[in-house]
Amino acid sequence: MAAGNKDDSGRRRRRRFAVSVRTRIVATITVVITVGLFAVGLSVYLVERQRILEQVDARLHANLESAHFIVESPDPEAGPWASSSDALAVVVQRMSPDDNTGAMGLVNGVITFVPGFDLDLDLQYQGMFAAHVDRELDPGEAIIGTYAERGVAWRYLATTVSVEGSSAPEEVVFVMVYDLHAELAEFNEPVRMFVIASLIVIVVVAATGTIVATRLLRPLRQMRTTAERISAQNLNERLDIVGNDDVAELAETMNAMLDRIDAALDSQRQLLSDVGHELKTPITIVRGNIEVMNPDDPTDARETRALAMDELDRMADLVQDLAGAAALHGPRPIDPHAMDVAELLAQIARKASGIDGADVSVADAAGGTAMLDSARITQAMLQLAQNVVTHADGRMEIGVSDAGEHVQFWVRDFGPGVPEHAKSQIFERFHRGSNAADKPGSGLGLNIVQVIARAHGGTVRVADAVGGGAVFVLSLPRGAGPTAEPPPDGPVIPPRPPLPGPDPDPNPDPDPTPTPTR
């Protein structure tokens, strides 16, 4: 009891610290969506940022070409440039205005000219920037560079303007600037909108995933609750099958499993009850005779000993039959191979002839092969032959006939036959006929025959024979039913054979009962 409580507490602790399937599903979907949106947003941002920077450089190059054109093509009416400073003033005034830009003209490193109209970037008081340009620019050159100091990030064009024959100074500098922060800031608003929209999408996906996962996993929680209520004493619970999906198929599979477990437990309980009943009689007989035995009377002692040995032998036979029946419920009850059915019947006939009291004749045998376990089929047929010796006069006819996809092994006796009401019970475990009380046997023989037939995917039945007597028919598929397939690579556990019990249909095989020859 303490161990059970410990296991329960351990399960509760694991459940308390475990993350539910629903949470893992929703978290996984949310993380994937988040990573996907982040990757898309980052990719778009980097591409657009690079496009803006390349666009700024393209505009600076265009202004550089415009400055060169203005200097090299003076106004014909005004005549040639009087000085480099005059040319610089015109270049500054004629620059193409753009957003987030500024322009200035430097003479001897001092800001001398600014545009005559307002620009987004006013450079007339940027002495530090003018000194920076004056340091970086070599005479006669043009550069495009970046100025990132004092909290600003500017992309600028600086080019010398020189007019031949100009008065001093001969070289002056034209500067045009783009504010990169301001240029990129125009893209920040769409980025913020994308981030907000992404957050909304993530929240919606998480909420939708939670709702959908809750509905989809509800049957699994019901399965868990049902499984917790199920015990060996209560196997009546079954799962509700809702919908037509994988979860519904799982519920059907679990219900089928519960049916098999229920049937197995019923069979075990019936077996224990039957074994207890079968052992109770010989134990009572032995105990009663020993209690009344006179130990001083040698004759009484010998008779009691003989009786006790006989009852113990009967119990030993019962235990041996139980062990044989249990072997048929193991992981591999049969080992089928391709067998010639006529040759197998001949071997069975020779072995059956060795049974004390058996008079065996062989009917015409059908030909062909079938996937069968020869040892188990021989065991079943010899059990049927022993049944004829025990309950009939021992005269029998055995044969094998072709029934299309099935092969039928049969044993016909010439006894009184089987009453109609007993045909549905004769293969039950420990069933013994009303006239079999004085016959040897444990009542397991025919049940073992039924288990062997079912392990092959076939059936066994009893019917009235033409002319009197009974005929027992083993109808087996030529492919050996569920165990006919060759094993793939690696170990294979064959399907569990059907549980022993009465055949729900005493004549399940649609093929007619073979007519034995006389």
C-alpha cells in the first residue's frame, strides 16, 4: 500500500512540474511565427537600409557631376568665370534641393557661401564639420565620405572648384551633405508599424493556437481521465469516439485494447475458477480417503495409496495440459512453413495409428501446399484422434480436402455423435460431456485444438457425419492467416492468438463440411 502511495505521489510530482502538450504546441507555434516574422522584418529592414544608403550615394554623385558641368559651362551672356569663388557661389545656389540635405561653399576652410533658400540641414554654423572637410580633402580631388561626430551621421560630398586664371584663392570647396539619421528615420515609421502588426499577429496566433489545441487535445484528456478510472476490477469504461480523425482512431484503438484486456482478465478469472474446481475434486477425494484410512490395515493402506496415486496422476495430467495451453498464448504460438498437406496427413495418420485403441483409415488427400506449423497441426489432429478413442469406439477416418483459399483437415468417428446443444460448448475449456464423467482427460484437449486453429487464422467445428458419428473439421487458410508473412529485418512479435473460449458460431466456415469416404 505504501509503495502504491509512493508511485501516486511520484506521478503527481511529475505532473505538477511537467509542461502540458498544449503549452508545448502553442509555444512552438508562437516561437516559429515570432522567428519567422523577425527574420522577414530584419531582412526587409537591412535591404531597405542598404537601398537608402546607395540612393544617397547616387544623389551625391549626381550633384558632383552637376557641379562639374556648371563650372565647365559658364553662362555665355555673363562670360567666363571671374574667379573660383564666383563659380562656387553659382554652384551652391544652383544645387538641386532634396530632403534632409544641406550645402555650403568653403573658401580657405571657412564657410563662405550657403544656399539662398532654406534646407532641412543648415550648415552655416558647422565650423567643426568645415574643419573636418578641409582636413580630409586634398587639393584637386573630390571625395564622398561619412562624418559621424557629436551625435550626427552625415554622408557628404566635397569637391574642389577651380577656375583657370582665377584670382586667389584659386581653389575653393563645394560641400553637399545628407543627414543619414533623418533619411533612415523616414523608414523607421513603417518599421514600427511592422513591429506592432507582428506583435498583434503573434498574440492572435497564440490565442488561436491555444483554442484549437485545447479542442483537439480534449479527447486525449478524456482518455487520460478514463484510463485513471480503469482498474482490474472496473474495465467497463470506454472512450467516446468523436469525429473522424487520428484522435478518433486512437480512441477506437484504445477501446479495442480495453476489450482485449477485459476478455483476457475474464479468461484468467474463468481459468482460475475452472482450475480450482477441477483440482478441488481430486484433492477432496484424496483427503477424505486418507482421513478414513486405517493405517494398521495393509489392504486399506494399499487401496488408499492406489487411489491417491490415480488422483495425483489426474492432477499432473491437468497441469501438463494447462502448460501446453499456456504455450499457445506465448509471443510466437506457431512457426508456419510451406508444407505439402498430403504428406503432412500421411505423417499424422502413421502417428495416430500408434494410439492405443485407434483404428485409422485415410481418405483421399487433396494436394497442394499451405503455410502451416506442422507440429501444432499434428498436435491438434492427434488430440482429435485421441478424442475418438476416448469417446467413440476408436474407429476413425482422417483426411484433408481443398476448400479454395482454405485447406480442411478432418477426423470422422463412427460413434454416437455430438448432441446439437453441445456443439456450441464442446470446445470450451474444461467442458466435458454428460457421458464423459468416467472417461479420462482434463477437458482441455478440444480447447487446445481450437486455440491452434485460431493461431493459424482458422476455425474448428464439429458436424454430423453422413451415416452417423461426428466429423471434426480444421479449416485453415493456406497463407496461415496473421502469421503467414515472413519476418522482416529484426525481431517481430506475432499477433496475439485469440483467447480460448467458445466459438461464437459453431459453423463459421462457409465451406461445406467434407464428406468422408467409407
